Amino acid sequence: MVFHYQDTLKKISEFPEKSGVVYTKDSTSHRHAISHSDYVKNQRACTKNLRKKNTSEVYHFFKHNNGHPLTYKKERWYKDYFGIINELFRDYKSRFHTIVIHPNGDFFCMNYTDGNNKLLSDIAKGKRWEKHKNDFFEKLDYLNSIK
């Protein structure tokens, strides 16, 4: 099972007309702006990709809704009542937007803008789960050994 999670589901008029990179006035930092059509296209692509491979269902959750329709172009968004998903899986870290939950209760969180679609695909299919999990713990052990 795959969850996409976001704190606030913006109303359609709050999205920019075009996607692109927006720089601060001093050009020292930037953010990526995404249009509503691209936002929905990305949601649909992930859902379609995982369903096509018969690997997992995808559910889109939000904590606050600023007026976005709950159903739009065959995609559906669900309210995270009481912040349960956020509390259980995200530990209030806004960076993690994608949560993959296995039937045995193991779960994996990642930012869907990390661009590692192969990793997400493997984990959603349960493919090489132990290898990815062991890689993670090896890296964690290494980081904990640094003084």
C-alpha cells in the first residue's frame, strides 16, 4: 500500500498557472512551483504506474483542505482525520511525502521528489525489500560510528 501525504491540499486557484523554478530576490535560494495540471498529472502517473504493475494501491492523504475537490480526474484525496497517518508514519517530518506499507507492518518513507523511482518501485512491489533495508541499516550504522 502506498500513501502520498501532504499537509495542505491547496484549492485549484492557489496553484501557479505554470510549473517552474522560483528564485528569491537575491537568487540565493529557490523553490519548485507546480501547476495544478502538473500536480494532478504526477499523482495520476504514480497511481497508474503502480496499478499497472499490479504492485500496490495508492492513496492520497491530506491534513488540511483549502478547497480542493476530493475527487478530480479519477484521483481521490482522503482527509487524515486527527493526523493519525502523520503521527504514525511521518513523525511530523514534512519532508516525507511517500509512505510504503508492507503487509507485515514494515514501512518506508521517502520524498517523492527525490527522483529515485526505481527504489520506490522495488519497495512497492516488495522486490529486494531485505536488500534495501539492509543497505539502510549499514548506512545508519556507519553514520552512528562517526565521532
